[in-house]
Amino acid sequence: MTTDIVAEHVTSKSPSDDVSVELSRRRTGMSFQRTRMSADRTLMSVIRTALSLIGFGFTIFQAFEKAKQAALLTSASAPRNFGIALVALGIGVLVLGIVYHVQFMMGLRKTRADMAAEGLIHGESRFPPSMILITALALLAIGIAAIVSMVS
């Protein structure tokens, strides 16, 4: 059995050992893609949670600020603080989710590169940067802008 099947073109007429190794390499490569997509879905869940917290916090803050400005309330400090706390919590959740995602993806990319270098997988398919990570960073910027406007 050869270990340099990567250089050869394996077809259904190739020896069965070569076909089995080729299929195993392809399945392992697809497993990396499925794991990457799973990590993206996890980050999307973090984004949904953070977006809810930031949105609710900002809405509570704005509603009670408008009520105070309309002289419907004498003090809105407790709801204001609660709104700021929700936005801060949303930002914190998002930061932790981004850090975890980046660490996980760096480890996955390293493992994939190591396996490709050893000839265990082809590693020819793209392993692009996560668009979900870019979205999370954009939401983080929005959350930071929101809390800055709330505090100042």
C-alpha cells in the first residue's frame, strides 16, 4: 500500500486499498468542513444572544430616558443602570464567543495543516475565514458604540 496517493489519480479501477485510503482522506477532509460550520453555528448562537441583550438593554434605556424627559418619571436611574448592564453583558458574551471561536478555529486550522502535511488528508479545499466572525466583530463595534452613547 502506498502512502503517496495524493500524487496519483485514484479511480474506481484502482486497487481497493488505494480507493479505501482515498475515500478515508476525503471523508476526513469533509469532517473538517463540518466541524468548521459547526463552530460558525455556535458563534451565530452567541451573536443571537448578544444581540438580544444589547437590543433589550438599549431599548429599556431609551424608553425610560424618554419617559424621564417627558416628565412622566422623576428618576430613571435604576432602569438606566439595568439597560447599561444588559448592553455590557451582551458585549461581554460576544467578546467571550469571539475569543473562543478564534482559538478553536486556529487549533482546527493547525490540525488540518498538520494532517495535510502528513498526507492524511488532501487539504486542497478552501478553508476560508469565517463570515460569521466578521459579523460578530461588526456587532461588537455596534455594541461598544451603544454603551458609549448610553454612558455619555
